[in-house]
Amino acid sequence: MSADVWVGAWRPHRPKGPIAALYSSPGPKYGLPTNVGYPLHDPSRYRAPAYSFGIRRLCLQDECSPGPKYMVPAKMTMKGKDGNPAYSIYGRPRDLMPFLTPGPGRYSPEKAGKWTYRSAPIYSLASRTKEFANDQTPGPAAYGLPPMIGPKVVGKSSAPNYSLLGRSLVGSFYEDLSKTPGPCNYRVVEPSVYKTRAPQYSMLARNMLPGDNTQKPGPGAHSPEKVRWGPGPTYTWTFGIRHSDYLAPLIVDVVD
């Protein structure tokens, strides 16, 4: 080929990857399942069994066996303890105490009269036992004879008896179906509820006695003996009259 036929910088070359337009089938887009391993294995091929070590469950963490921590005894087999006879040397046991048989002097034949010879029966009045305290059996006075008069005579026919019953509150004319209160159930309303309420006054007792609470000196608080008489300034104290600042001055008409 000559270089004049090609136009531009494009030239035919081998593609770097597969192109779907060059294949009539899906081609490398779809991959066959693997024949190696257990997961995602080709279902049309034989798959060998696979085993794995499982994880420890939660219940086994609390209830675990001792494991290889403890050594199994040498005389312990898979079928139990070894059956070979074994002997050990123990101490000498103590002698058993002999039976102490009573001698001839321990018997009293003279006291066996009422058991060896015939005798009349003997009875005694014993006290009440402890079990009798809780015995709730009724005495003879607790039973009553049936009456001989009336409708409950035993072994005889009695005449019919009639009784007068009181008025029933259900199903009679006396029954109050409306549950209406009577006239006496209403109270008189005070006039101050629906009219102008008049003024009300009350007279209370005095809480304290009236009087002057100011502190005044008593007669013993004065000391006349301390007053000096003579030349020089003298001081005297007298009981004056209390005047009010709000009283008018005394004005007296003086005749010239």
C-alpha cells in the first residue's frame, strides 16, 4: 500500500483489548464458573466435600471442660479404672466391747408377784392427757331436743304456715323508678343569694387592755436627797403635767 491512500493520522493496528463488535457471541463478557474450591463451584462438575473448623458457640464459653490441663491417672483406661487387684496395709482395728451380762445380784424375784401370780384387775383414775386440751367435742348440753309445737315437729304433720312480709322496693307501686327527691329534700335558699346582701357587722372581744405603753419612772426612781440647797445652782425635779403640742394656749381676759 502506498501512503497516499490513508487520510489522517489513523493507521490499522492490533487492538489492545477485546472488542465486542468483532465477536458474534458474548465472548469474554461471560466467564465460566470455577472448578477449584467449594464456593461458586461449577454445578455441572463433581465437587469434593469440604470441612471447616466452626467457631465456638456462646454457650461453650461459659460451660467448658477442663481440657488437657488435668492429667489422666495411669490406672484409668478408656473402659474405666484398671481391674487389677490392689492391696493396702491398714492399722489394726480396736477390739469390740464385750456384752455386759447382769449377774445374779441384779435380779429381784420378790418384786415379780403381780406379774407371776394371778391377781384382780386394778384400775386408777389418771389425769387428762395433753391431747384432750384441744378436743372440741360438744358436751351433753350442746344438743337440743326437737320442738313439739310448731311446723318443725319431728314425725308429725304440721298445718300450713303463712307470714306477712313487708313491702318490696322492687316490682311494687312503692318502688321509685324516677329517683325524684321529695319536697323535704330541698333547702330554703338564703335571700342574700339572689338579692343584695345587707352589710354585716360583728363585735369582737378586746385582745389587750387599753392604756399607755410608754415607760415612766416610778417613785423609787427619784432621789430627793441628792438635791443641793444653798448658794450656787440648784436642781430640782418635780412631777409635771403632760401637755399636748396640739392644745391651744390658755388666754384669760385681764381687766385693766
